Amino acid sequence: MRSAVDILYYAPGDGLGHATRAAAILRQARRLGARSLLACITTPHAQPLEHEGIPCYRPADLTPEALRAEAAALIGSCRPRMLVVDTFPFGITGELADLLPALSCAKVLVARRLQPRWAAWGPPAWASFDRVVRAEEWEEAGGSERLCSPILLRDAAELWPRAQAKAALKVAADEPVVLGVSSDESGWTTDFFALLRKILRRLRPAACLRLASPHLPPDDPLRVAHYPLVELFNGVDLVVGPCGYNLFHEARACGVPGIFLPQPRRYDDQYARARGYPTAGSPEELEARLREMLPMQVRREEVAYVNGARMAAEVIVFGSGTVPAPQDQRQ
């Protein structure tokens, strides 16, 4: 039997965002005094948790029957004081539906936007939890008293100063930087980056292109290998990439303009998240958006925002029933 843990963070799902939210919240919980932490993930993207030194457990079999058995065994063996579930109230295959009512530990849901067809996984399912933290605002969600700022892997004070970030990006202090970002599958990322390079060669802006992706070869001269990438956002002047939770909210919190390429997902609603922001759905639209936003100046304002990871960790560790809803995460 495992030793009892303070917090078990159950984060099913395939994307990087689930592991990143787990790492962001658990590192803040550790700062608040939580000592024994464990993350259960089904995504292959464990880097955020590994980077923070947070132990991970990955179920061996993700079929519904096996996953339910593994979830029950894990919860039973580690006897968490607090169970935190990310995004999917009942798990990715419904494996938690019968387990939650029988658990005596406190239960917290960290909710984010889902497509409307999964509305039954929204407020109707929240009754299974003692507390709910909404990490994102969306129209179909419940009351705003449970809304927190977006959950980010770094506080504003942890971002590198502009001069240091520019140096890490290998550009001069007065050179604007266009940063292409993708953690999507390799083929899509390769095509996207090739298109971005081609467009910028044609536009010839007074800006430097940099690319960030786990799929880039180490010898690519434009590759940015820094992790976590958000630490360098003081030196970035425009981001281009899919409209996933991490990139969208990091750019918005840091005041970095973005051109977003929403991608179809089974659960995440990137198209709704991108509504009201510059988007592109074709090569022609991407070139048009870049023409509109280039040339650009180096951003001068200092980044300041409220990190929802700290707010969520306070709810989890101290048991606060509500989370204040700031008007804007940039202060």
C-alpha cells in the first residue's frame, strides 16, 4: 500500500494542457505547505510534472474497464486527503462516476471550457465535488463566484526580464520576435512551421522568427528549446499557433498579441476560445493576418498578472469555498 498523499491530482486526457495545469497547481500547493503530491495522467506529455519534480503515475491500460479498476486501486492505495480532478468530472471514460460518491476525502474539480455537446459534464456534474474551480470563463458555465484567473505554470515575477529573454531567444534587445508554437502532432507542426517560414520570407518583416515545438530537430537554427516557454514571453512580440489552453492564456496574461489557428478537438473548444481574437484557418488567412500585424514594435510594458494556479492551490489546500473573479488577469 502507498503512503497516504496530501493531494492526488487526477488529470485524464491526451493533451499537454492537463499535465501543465497539474504541475502549475501542485507546485503552488507545495509552496503552501502540501508535502505529499501525486499526479495521475494519461497523456504522454509528462514534462511539466517531471520538470517540477512531482511524481507521476500513468495507467497501463486505458480501456474503460481497466482504467476504472486502476483508478479505484490507485485512490484506495494512496488514500488522498484531497482528490483533484482536471476537466472531466467523471474521468475520460466515466471511470470515476461510481467512485466519487463513496470517497470520504475532499474532492475538487478544476474545470475548463468544453464543447457544448459535453454540457452534461459541466455544472450538472459539479454536484459530485465539494468545491469547483473554473480555470476559464465560458458561456455555459455556472456562477462566477467559482471563477479564477487562468492557471499558468509561472507567476509574473518568475518570467525572465526582457533583456535576458531576448538574449535567450538569440536576438538583439530592439529586435521584435515572432514566435511560432505547436505541441500538436509532428506532421501538422512540420507543415505549419514550413508555411510560417515561407510567409515571413515573402513578407520580409523587420522581425525575427523563432519556433518552439518538441518535434523540431535540435539543429534547427530557429528552434527555441527553453522550458517552460512562458518564462521568455517578456521577449516575445507576437505568437502564432493553435488556440489551446496554455498558449492562449499565457499570451493573453503576458499581453503578447497572437494569431491563433484553432484546431478541431474531441473535447476542447478552441474555436470558441479564439472568438474575438485574430485567427487564421487557411494559408491565405494566415498571411493576411501577418500582413495586418507586421511590422511591429518591440513591446515595452512589463508583464503583471494574477496567476490562477495560486488561487486554485489556496482553494485546494485551505478549503476556501469560493475564488474571487478578477475583471482582468492583467493588473
